[in-house]
Amino acid sequence: MTEDVKVAVAEVELAMERLDLAFDQYVQGLRSSDEDSEVLDRAIKMKAAMRDSGAIYLSWARYYAGFDETPMTD
């Protein structure tokens, strides 16, 4: 795979890590506020869904870019 693809995959991986941290801060803010539990529960599920689906896509992207021998090896 070209170096451009490998660099792009690495950039997406870093962006997903930043997104997960931002969602974590959002959830922590909701926990410390008076927000109702339904909003907090939805935010927690959103954070988990983004983290998990991002990991799946990144696993395949890393595989096709030549970073990993097999997909889904986290």
C-alpha cells in the first residue's frame, strides 16, 4: 500500500482517539451536571458505539493498508 494511505490511516486512528476522549469528557460533564439519566445513558451508549464501530473500521483499514497481518487483532 502507498505511504499516503498508511499516513491517512494513522491520521484517522489519531482522530478517533481524540473523538473518544472528547466523548469521554462530554459524558463526564453530564455525570457532574444535573442532566437527567436518560441523556446520560444515551451519551454513554453513543460513546461506546462510536468507539466500537471506529475500532472495526480502523482494524480493516489497517489490514488493507498493510499495518496488520490479520483484521480484528486488537
